[in-house]
Amino acid sequence: MNEKYAIGVDVGGSHISSVVVDASSGNMLKDSLDEVKVDNQATADEILDKWVAAISESIKSIERDKLIGIGFAMPGPFDYKNGVALLKNVAKYDSLYGMNIGDELKKRLELPDEMPFRYSNDALSFAIGECWGGKASNYKNVVAITLGTGFGSAFLTNGVPVIEGERVPEKGYVYNIPYKNGIADDHFSTRWFVNEYQRRTGINCAGVKEITDCANEDEDAKLLFEDFGHNLAIFLLPLLTTFDAECLVVGGNISGAYSLFGNAFQDVLEKEKLNIDVVISELMESAAMVGSARLLDKDFWTKMEPLVAKI
């Protein structure tokens, strides 16, 4: 058997996750997933040691000569072309600023210098993963959004991100598009739920889950989700139409409450006669790892490489 494997890594704000992915099928290798908590305010050595711990565990699942490279879903700002951390004054990973992540990790992992390490941002990695190994694999034009602490987005045609041109907002980002009295990120993220629920009820909640848990009995919570779904559809409608999207993939932790806002969301699309399949991610956090592993596919990388310097 001539199996080849890539490792997909998702670097979160407080953890790192790593998994082995079959380079031909996009399937994750059973029992190769490892997750390690990380103090993002720690020293560079401490952070990198945690990253190495997770990746090393995944590598143990395969023979080293079958590893073709490692892909990373990295938060920005980051030099995705050269693999250099540019996070500064963003309350996470400041100690890595200016560091070539690939050079440092290859030494610690005892991997050859020529081993490809490739990088993309978390929203793009999520979308690529969904189009390769998830629910969006059978569509041409796909929009993927993540609803959580922030509002992530990506636009893909035939599984490849579209980040410029008249069909998409700049870089495929929607979070910074002006909306109401701010930007979209203010209205389609966890903080909107927390702030708006407090404004309407006077009750402080730590996050969306608390509001979700009481939505069946609490009319204010129920209406809050319905308003969210309605507003989200109104906001996305022109973007989906311009892109001629056939599928919208919804991920992020707020997607778990889709049953509470989905009807209001779909009502707007149906009223506007927009024919699109809306699917909730099943890969969820794994999608970014699958997507980052996809960067090691030669044919895909040929299409992706020119975009990396622009994200």
C-alpha cells in the first residue's frame, strides 16, 4: 500500500488540535486526533512545546516516511506565505511575533527542512475542509460562515477560495462590512447575544449556551434567536445572490442553536425566492484541520498558493 498522509493542525486561542488526514480521501485517521490546552500568554518556548506535544502524538499514528507535510489553520495577523507569526497586541501569542513557525517546529519535531509546512486562516481552512470532506463536497459555489466569538466567512468555487473580484467582498471577509450601527461582527457573534439579551431582560449571561438552554421557556430568548436568524438572512442575502451560491455551510458554536433561528433565517430566503441549500457542519472543529491538511495536495496547492500571500 502506498498511503500518504498529511497532518492538519488547528491553532485556537487557548488550544491546539492535530489530526492525521489521508491525503487522497480527506478522511481523518482514527485515533490520531490530539488536543492540548495552551496558555497564549506564555513564552514562545512554552507555546511551541505544547504545539509539538500535540503534533508529535498525531505523528505517532503513522510511519514517518508516509508523512507528506503539515498544514496549519492559523489565526491572524500572520504571514501565511512565509509562515511568520505577526500576532501583536491582540491578547494572544504575542511572544511568537516575528518567528518563522515552520523553522522552529521542524527542529523540535526532528523533521527535514524540505518537509512542506503550509498555512491558511481558520475560516478558509474550515471552508476548504467542508468542501473536501464535509457536507459541501458536491456543490460548485459554496459560502461558509462560522458563528462564534467572531463572524468568519469564505467563498469557494470548486473547492478553491475566491478572495477577490466582483463576486465577493474583499478577501472574502464579511465581518467588517458595515451593518446597522456598527459592523457585521458586532451583530452576528456571541457578544451580540450576550449584550442584546442583557439589554432586553437586564440579565447577564456568560455566553450563548445559557440563552439557548432557556429558549424553550423564555419568550425573550426565543425572540432573540428569531431576530438573529432574520437579521442574518437579510445581511447574507445580497452576498449569496451575487456569488450565485448553491450551498451555505454554517459552523461555529452558535450553529448548534440553528433549530432556534433556522426557521426565521429560511423564511427570509424563501420570501426572496433564493434557492440555496443550507447545511450545518458535522465536521465542526475538525473541518479546519481537514482543510489545512488539504494544502498538502499538489494539485490543490497549485491553485491555492497564489492566494496565500493575499489573505
